[in-house]
Amino acid sequence: MSDIDESRAPLMEHLIELRRRLIWSFLALGVAFGVSFYFAGRIFAFLVQPLIAGFGTGQGRLVYTKLYEAFFTEVRVALFAAFFLAFPIIAMQIWAFVAPGLYAKEKRAFLPFLIATPVLFIGGGALAYYVVMPLAIKFFLGYQGQIPGIQQEALPAMGEYLSFVMHFILAFGIAFLLPILLMLMERAGLVTRDQLKRGRRYAILVAFVIAAIATPPDIVSQFLLAIPLILLYELSLIAIWFTERKRAKEAAVAPPV
């Protein structure tokens, strides 16, 4: 019974610490949501710029077909922005909870992944917003015009356009985390660099399948996601090669046990 009581005490301490970290994370998200909701109109005005560029300044319209659609669009915009604003604090809380259970060597190995994750995600989202979305919007708006017997005009709704933007940014942002995933799998011993090299042809096929699923059905968007995925796969192989060399050097200079 004494052994059970001793094991129960550390478990309760961990649960209390987890609760504290979750409370701080939700508080950060709540504050970020309040700030984002105040500026939701400006944030949405920024997100709508690719559509304005596609229509041409002063052209086109953005409509809402339900009375409550404009309000809930701003709520979704605020939630979307709040996650990005609160992510540094959430990441710090995750690190503060996990770090005490890691050795110094494990901390040095894990910390770069925590730093690289938002950088790669933002890079993917920026590629989607500044490059892919304008091309995709231009492609879809190209269907406007006169067809036999009727005028064809694009009237995008606010909610649908926001879903379109979020879909692009999240798809590209998550896809750009591929190097993090591969390097963590290699470090965990699930795959080796040789296995990844031999699976290159399958990786190319998977990249195009992911691009076909995650982007609208136009060739330009699919290629603009698939090609970076393939390049990131190759960069992951190079990064794994460097980490293998580093570990080999550390093992060579380590004193014998």
C-alpha cells in the first residue's frame, strides 16, 4: 500500500501541473481571441486582399446569404487569428510541462523542433497566401463571362471565402511540417535515412496525392503544393544526414562507460 501511495503522489502532482498549464493556455487563447475579435474586420480585410486583386480594385462583391453569416465569419476570423497569437504562450506551456522530465541532451534535441514548427508553418501559410491563392482565385474567376443565353458571375459568400482561405493556409502550413515529422520519426528509430532514400519514388507519389486532396481541383495549386513537399522531403534527408554525423562525432568523443 505504501508503494501505491508513493506512486499516487507524483501522479497527482503531474495532473495538477497539467491543469495549471492548460489554464494558462486557455487564458492566453481567450485574451488573444478578445484582441482578435476587436480587430476582426481589419484581419478579414487583409485576408480578402487576394480576392480583391483577382477581381480588380473596385470590382466584384463579397456577399452573405444568411443574416448571421457576417457575424459568425468575424468570430471564425478571431478564432483563427487567436490561435496564431496565442501559440508562443501555448508552446511555452507545453515546454514547461515536458522539459522537467527530459535529460539535458534530450532538451537540446527537442527544443529546435519546437522553434522550427511555427517557422515552417508560417512559411507554408505565407506561400499559400501570397503565391498560390492569387493564382487559384484568378483561375476560378476566369469562368466569369457570357455563356450561351446567360451571364455568368462570381458572387463569393463571406463564410465560403473564409473557409477557402483557412483551408489553403492550414493545408500548406501543416504540409510544411513534413521535415519535423520525418526527423522525429528518424530520431525515434521508426525510419532510417536509407529507408527514406529508397522510398523517394513513393514519397513523390504521396506528395501529389496529398496535393490533390488538400487543394482545389486545379493543376496549378496542386503542383505548387506537391513541388515544395518534394523539396522538403529532400531537405529532410540532408538534415537527417547532418544529425547522423553529429551523433556519430559525439559518440566518438564520448568517454567509454
